[in-house]
Amino acid sequence: MSRLLDAYCRALEAACALLMAAMVVLVFGNVVLRYFFSTGWLISEEVSRWLFVWMVFMGAVVVMRERGHMGTDMVIVRLPAWVQRACLALAQVAMLYITWLMLAGSWSQVEVNRGTEAPVSGLSVSIFYFSGVLFGASTLVILLHQLWLTVSGKLTDAELVMVQESEETAHLVLPATDDATDGSRQ
């Protein structure tokens, strides 16, 4: 399952790169056309905005898989491993519920806007909202997989902390405490 999720996230990363390239072409091309030729692509602004939203949602899925979302870990790292595991499982269940709400709400918007056309492109507005469906469905699968790893005991103690305080401290490992009363480390 992990290899399948990794391959899926690599495909999402490639799609994000393509969307970014398309956005650059649309926006830069429109700027050049307006500046040098006093014309432009009407569709550029609308489509580039849609591409940006899709790129953000796909990127959020990739970051969720990599456990790269920011958070705070100053309390959780000081707890025993079994409490860390329980807290992680509880957090994952809460995230599953919130992701379900996101998925259900996005699907409702897709259904409601199926017949609504975008003002410039004429595309169905449901395409815009389907990015939330992709995010919700993908994140549900990732969270279910992570929850399974958590409750089955397949995560190491180091993997029980999902986030780091900052990117600067992400590579640091807390030193083991010693029994010395003076607090000195060797």
C-alpha cells in the first residue's frame, strides 16, 4: 500500500509541475500580449486561477503523505510512547472526520454546480469544486493507511510524532536524558 501511495503522490507532483508550467505560460503570455500588443487572452485569468486551486489541493495531498504539515510537538515529544500512539490515533480519527466533511461538502458543490458555466471559458464550475473531492478522497485513503499503521504498532517510536515545530528543528533528535542531577551532558 505504501508503494502505491508513493507512486500516486509522485504522479500528483508531476501534475502539479505541469499545472505550474501552464499557469506560467498563461499569465506571462497574457502580460506580454497586453504590454506589447494591447490585447490579451480573456480566458487566462480564469483558467490560471482554477489551475492554482487544483495545484494547491494536489500539493496538500502530497504534503499529507509526507507528514509535512506544520504543527507543534513540544508536548507530544515528552510523553511516553504509548501515550504518543494514543494521541496520534486520536488526531488521525479527528482528521478523518474533518476530511470526510470536506469530501462530502465538495461533492455537494460538484452536484450543485454541474449545470453552472464559468463566465469566460464556459466550462462547468463543478470542475473547480472537484479539486476538493480529489483532496478529500486521497486524504481519506492516506489517513486510513496511517491510522492502520498506528493502531497495528507498525510505526516506530520516532514516527509517532507527526509534525515538527519548524523546518530548522526537523532534523534534530532530542537527546536522551541522563540521570545526572547537575544537568550536564557529555
